Amino acid sequence: MSDFIIVIGRQYGAGGRKLGKLLAEKLGVPYYDKELLSEAAEALGMSKDLFIKADEKKPSLIRSFMSFNYGATSASFDSYTMSDDNLYRAQSNVIKSICDKGSCVIVGRTADYVMREHPGLISIFIHAPEEHRARNILSRGEAASIDEALCKARKFDRSRESYYNYFTTKKWGHADSYDLTFNSSKIDTEKMVELIASSL
């Protein structure tokens, strides 16, 4: 394969970012997640807040109503005045600009949908049982208890699902929306990296 784009969707705590980083390192290509996409947006002359404000959250009904009725748009890509649809389009343009440069690994941001026409796209989804993910979240220091970790996982998953389903024609987490899916409680990250790399 010539240029390829690997996009990783993930349940919170399933290890999607870890997989993305190791895979990019293995393949010798750039890796992008929320922070690095924000930096790429800034390098393209857009507000870094674009990716913070549009952090995989479905637009609220009130904000969508205001954007529709008052046309809050801005050619300067001001993230505080742009409508949600324009925020999403600006974010998509950053992703396309990154992918135009060559092969890469991207985590989240509906990049699989944005780049759906790319012949070298491979979309992946990482999932795991809640208990497994809660333990991962706890071990990363992102929660003080298993119960808090479970609540956090459920909250982030709901947010990601509503965002993905709102802006795409696919269903977040459904196997038929992706090329490959992995249960990270059944297969370790290094093995996933080997399997994905061997499919290129």
C-alpha cells in the first residue's frame, strides 16, 4: 500500500491512544490525537480552541438553535462565534490537510468518516468490558475509585457516541462501521499492533 490513513475509534479506557502511539512508532508515521490536532490547527492559522471546544461533543439543542437562527459563522474560524457545523467543517479541513501530507495514525474526531473516500483508509475500533476499562482508568490516575472510573467511562462514551452519530452516517461502536475491531481485554496492544501492521 502507498499512503495509508489509520483511524482509531475507542471506548474510554480501552487503550486507543496507547495503540495509536505504538502503531505510529512501529510504522514510522506521524501520530495525531486531540492535543496534536490542536497544534496542527494552530499551524494552519486556526484557533487552537477549535479542537478544545469541539471535543467530541454533540452540539446542544440551544446552541444548535442559536447557530441556525442567527447564523453565527466567521471566516476567521473564531471558535467562540462559529456554528457547530462550521466548527466541524474547520476541524475536518485540518484532518484533510494532515492526511494530504501522507500516511498517519489519527485517534478519534470522526476522522474515519472525514477520510472515508481515501483508498488507504483503515478504520479501527477498540472496546473492552466496563470493569476492565475502569481498572485502566484508575491505574492511569484519572479517577479515585472504581465507581468514579465507571461513571467517567460511561460519560465519555455517551459523549463520543452522540458526537459520532450526529456528524456521520454511521453508528459509533457498531462493528459494521469499522474495518477492524478489537477487545483490548482479550488481546494485548503489542499483538494488535502486529496484526494491523501486517494487514497493510
